[in-house]
Amino acid sequence: MSAFLLILILFAQTPPRGNAETGRTLFMKIGCYQCHGREAQGSTATGPRLNQNPITYTRFVSYIRKPSGEMPPYTAKVVSEQQAADIFAFLQSLPKPPAVESIPLLRQ
Amino acid sequence: MSKPRKFSSTRRKFLKGAAVAGAATIAPPTEAGLKARPVPRIAPLQDARAETTTPAEVDVLTSDHCGSDFMVDVLRSLDLDYVCANPGSSFRALHESIINYGGNQKPEFITCCHEESSVGMAHGYSKIEGKPLGVLAHGTVGLQHAAMAIYNAYCDRVPIFIVVGNTIDATMRRPGVEWMHSVQDAASIVRDFVKWDDTPISLQHFAESAARAFKVTMTPPMEPVLIVADSELQERPLAEKDKLRVQRVTRTSPPQGDSGAVAEAAKLLVAAQSPVIIADRAARTAAGMKYLVDLADILQAPVIDQGGRMNFPSHHPLNQSSRGRALIADADVILGLELTDFWGSVNAYRDQLERSSRRITKAGAKLISITAGDLYIKSNYQDFERYPEIDIAMAADAEATLPALTEAVKRLVTADRKNAFQARGTKLAAAHQTTLDQARVDATYGWDASPISTARLFAEVWAQIKNEDWSLVSSSQSNWPARLWKFDRYYQHIGGSGGAGVGYGAPAAVGAALANKKYGRLTVNVQNDGDLMYAPGVLWTAAHHRIPLLSVMHNNRAYHQEVMHLQRMANRHNRGIERAAIGTTIEDPNIDYSKLAQSMGLYAEGPITDPKELGPALKRAIAAVKRGEPALLDVVTQPR
């Protein structure tokens, strides 16, 4: 494989640099929160948790473009590559939740 | 038309008789005198003539008893504790008889602000008490208001006893509004979704039809019934009460599955490697819940509770509701108990541009159904869902059939099978515990968020009620109660609306709280905001009748299901995905539900947006409920 081709492939697989703050705004604005919750906490009734649910950027984009399940498709016409990267950055930036043991109401 | 003529002639007979009876004291006007009397050009009957002249026909203006007194005797025989109604002139005599002749006890008149609330209350009440509540409504405008709630009850298989007023004899109607509130066939507007109706033309006919209606509504599949109470029958003086008889009502035994089919089902279940039991409206009573536990325990089979009723304890190790789809996919025998949608339980459906579905069960998996739904189906409304291909179908009541099925299973269990069952049960118990643990971990996500997460909301409520004798009378779209709370009594869950008609939640909660009141239970309602706004006047009913009820708003400021539908359409069409809120959200201005509730006499606080404030607010609200008041907390929440 030529060095030129390798650079091209690497470039294609490198996600655009995302902005987490912009991503949070988009997460609300384009309706991701409706099924996944404002903190991406998920719901058994509507959509899975995205907070602390690591998937690769490539898989993330692939899924929102052509979801295999019930999720509505977000094509490039409505969510650009950059916007997808921003949302991805927002999801990556979410902090870990407190441990169960630290929450008295959730201790058994 | 024959019916009006009969009413008319009977009443005129009475009037004639009354005139004769009164002849000794009041001289009737002579024929000549009547002819000589000047006839007014316009007939303002309700005004001048009524007040200034002697009535031409009626000599007797009062009577000590009327037909509706007898109707109250009939309602009493049906053990109706309450009638819910918005007052209406077409049943004014029955209303008066209930409160005066009947002393406003059994039934007691519950004042509602909307007929949808009346029926919704009856719906919730019935699911706690296991018997119908009475509803009174105008045969026209009232019944039209009530229609949606009746449809919910129909879909949810709930008994309700509805009496509607009407004036059938056109010659007896007061001019003006009474004509607009009269109808040839009052029940026709709801006939598609009541189980039976009748329009009695005599008081004895009313008594017989009321007894029949009660029997019909209480026989599975239970559905609402409707009796028309003609205003003439109600208001006509009751001359010969001794000749009338209140019929004795004998409850019909619910239908049990055919013994051969039961034996065949037992054989399949015992031989199965991976049986699954799915229950929707299986348990009609607390006994039904016990019967299902007995069957599951013998088989050590997983139970998926779809939640139409309180079917199975949430913390029983065989409760595998959260793992439903995986278990169904792996099952070789599936027993469905009173399923609303068997097809939907064994198929996956995809709501994309091309709608598609696929069966998720293994090839050769056997399906067994026990449902009273097979005994009763109508054509127009499509609540019967898609046709499922069943291997053994029993047209029977599941609760009535379960004991026989369990006994049949017991007879077939060998030592080998028992060992296999135990091994299965051990695995299922471990999976159950994993599910419970995972739920607590999932609840930590967004724990301190504002708007408040639904997990936090339900965890906070649970912390305050878990040591009380509580009853949750709302269903949750988030599923957190089933994941975090411990349900083990029948009255702790009453299922949903049935027809998914929005507006059920608030009145059903008040009705269920009315039923729980005499048991001293703490009734809890997690109230959706859009649902409350259909007919919020039911809060006033709760305050007026001192019905203790804790309502906690799940206020996501939207018809959120519709937000998601709009988003789906916008995405599908590649346009405008930022505008799904138009027409689907309840913002600008935000509704202040605490002020709304306070205006109707409730203890109320909110809006609460900080999760840390929720626990203390719940304590204060529960204190109000324990004083016998309804209370409401407005909590601003995450969508789901």
C-alpha cells in the first residue's frame, strides 16, 4: 500500500473534531433527547442509554444514518458530518454517574 | 313509533285518572268554558301561561313517589356504592330520588365536572374494587362527552354500569333545549363499544334490564353496559309500587377452558424445554395473581407480565418481564393469558418508511392462548389486533382456568422433569437478580439532573411510600416502578387505560382512590401533564368528596409520544427536524399545575425542578393525604 493511499484511508477514518458544547445544543435541538433523555441516560421504553456506552465514531455515524431498529434515520441532509461529530463529542464528554452505593435511595 | 305512543298514552291515562280523583275538590273546566277561553297568539308556555293561568289538564301537581324512586331500589339491588355524574335534566328525577329518597347512600352521588371524568372514575374504581360503579349521563350531550372514556373501559375489559336520561315521547318534551337533548336511539353512539344496552319502556322492564345489564357487565369479558332511563318513566308518579319487583341478580360463573384443551396445554408445558408464560389481563382478582404464581412455581417457568393487570409479583424470581423478547425468541412453548395482542407479542414490528414485521419465535414453537376475548368480538373498532396463529386456543377466562391447568400440570410432572424445572428456575432466579441490580445502576444516570429524571422521581416516591399500605393507580411509560418498586399485592397496580385514549389517567386515579379510601390505603398517581389537561375538573371532585390521593406530576411539558412521532416523520422526509415541538409541546406559557390544583381546593406545591427538593415535598404532600385530602406536586421531569 502506498503511503499516499494510507494517508487517504486514515484521513477518511478520522472523525471531524467535535465540539461537546455545540453537541449538547444539537442533542436537544434535533431531538436526540426525546428518546434518549437529556442526559443521554436512555429509557427502556424509547431508546438506549448513550451516556457511558462507548461505540466508535464510525459505528455511531453509520447507525444514525441507517438505523437497523426503530430509530428514525438522520441522513446527511439533516445532520452534517460536523454536527454528528459534535454530538459524538458531547456523548463522550458526559461524566460517569455516581456509584449506586453512594445513593442511599438506590441501596437495597 | 310504538314506544312513544305507549309512554304518551300511559301518562295521559294517569292525568285523566288524576283529574277524576280530584273532581270532588276541584271543579274541572267545562268544555264550553275551555272553548270560550282566549287562545294566546304565541305560546310562551314556560312563562306567562304557566304562571298566570290554571293548567288545563293537570290537576295534581305533586306526588310522594315517582318512577325514579323505584329505579333507586333497583340500583341498590346491584350493590352500586356510587354514581358519578355531571348533573343533567334528562335524569333530574333520578338524581333527586338518589339524594332524597335514597338518602344519598348506596349509591352516593359523586359530582363530576365532565362525563369523561365520570366514566374514567368508574373505570379506576372498578379495577380496585372488582365491581362496577354507576354513571349517569344525558343521553345526548353527556354520552357524547363520555364516549372516549367508555371506549377505554371497553378496550380494558372493565365493568361499568351506565344509565342515560332521555325523553323519548316527543309530545312530552319541553320546547327548546330538551329537544336537542333527546334522541331516538340514545345508545347508538356508543353501541360499538358497550357490551349490551337497552331502552326499557316500563319500570318493570327497567328492573329486568338493569339486572341483565349487571350480569352481562360482570361476566368475562367484562365490558361497560348501558340502560336508558326515559324521563317519563323517571318522573311519572309511582302509583302501584307493590306490583313492581326488583329482580334477583345471580352472577354468572366465568367460563373455564375445555378440559381436553387444558390437558393438552399441560402436556406441552411440562414437556417444554423453554416455556414462557405471558400475562396481560390475566388476574381479575387477587386470587388470579396467586393462581399464576402457583402455575409458574410448579413449572419454574418465566413470567412476562405485560401489565394490563397486577398479574405477578415484581420481585418473584420468575418475573422476567424485562427480558421478555429474548425469552420469547428462545421459547418452545408460549402460554398467553388474556393477551391484548398475541401477534404483537411474538412478532417484531418496524415503523420505518416500509413497515415490516417478522416472527421472533423459533420455528415449531407452540402457542397456547386462554382468553375470554375469543368469546366476544365486534366489527367496527379494531381493538382485537392482528390475527395470531395459535396451536391451542381456549375461549375461556384465564383466571378461572388456571387452577385446572395447574392441577393438570402437577399430574404430569415426573421426578426427572422436576429436576429439570429446578435447574431452570435457578438460572432464572440469577437472571432476575441481575436485572434488579442493573436497574439500580441505570437509575444513577441523570440522577441529579434537572429536569428531574424519571428514575429519580420514582425512587424518591418509593422511599416515601414503601412502608405504607400503598396503591399505585397510574401506569408509567418509563417502566421505572416495575424496575425499582416491590409490587406484591393485587391493588398495587391497576394497569392502563385500555384504549390509549388520553385523559384516562386523572379520573381513573381519583376513582381508584375513592375505592381505596375505605381500606385506608395510600393511593399514588404519577400524573402525566397532557392527560390532566383533558378534564382537570376531576381534581375538584377529589377535593369536594374528600378523596385522599397523592398525585405527582410527570410534567415533561409535552405530549411526548407525539413529539417522537413528529420527529419520526420529519426525519423520514429529510426536513425540518428542529420543528417537532410545534403542536406537540405544552410550553409558552408553562402550566402551573400547583396553582391549578390549589384553585380547586387541593394541597399543592411546585413546580419542582431541583431533585433535592422532591423528597421533602413528598413528605409534606403525603401528610396532607393522610389528613384525608388530595394533594398534588408539580414535578418538571425528563421526557421518559
